[in-house]
Amino acid sequence: MSLCPWTAEDRATQALHEFLVPYLVSNAAALVLLPIAAGQLAIAVLLLLPRAWRVLGVAGALAFLAGIAPLGVGSAFPFSVIFGAALVVLHRRLASRDVPDAPPVQGLLTAEPRAAQ
């Protein structure tokens, strides 16, 4: 009986990770980091635009945050979940203040306008 709880698959995954990450960081950092930076810039620009475009920015930000969440503590794990929830709440509040410039899309990222009090 082995004292190590890891399976052979876990050891193989760790070995691949130990080889791949240093290789990418040292030899191909630009190939990995430039598309990520371009995606983040696109998300930032979309979040600054009116509601119809902001929905795409929120969806892109949520996809990015969901993509880095499995990285765990290395990606500040609780941050991605908390920030994603805060982004949806903020978008819903902003959507309720927007002048209707397009028919609302039903779903998670939309909020019905509040009635005037």
C-alpha cells in the first residue's frame, strides 16, 4: 500500500504541468499572454459601451473569471467568484437605469427597468 494518495494520473498531470508552465513562461510567454491581454482589453472596452454591448462585456468577463477559477489559489480563487457575482449585480443595476435603446433580452444579465416612484 502506497503512502502517497496520488494516483498515477495525478503524477502524470503534475509532471506535465511542471514541464509545460516553465517552458511556456520562458519560451512562449508572448504567445500565451498577448491573447489574454487582448481579450481583457476587449472586455474593458465593451463594459464602457451602452447596454447592448455591455452585455457582451459582462459575458466575456464571466467566461474569463470562470476560466481562471479552476487555477485555485494561484488565481486568487475566491476573487473570481465574488467579482463575477458583483459584476452581474452592477450590470443589473446599471441596466435598470439605462434609457431603453434596444428591446431587453431576457436572461441572467438583464434587469427589468424599475417603475418610477
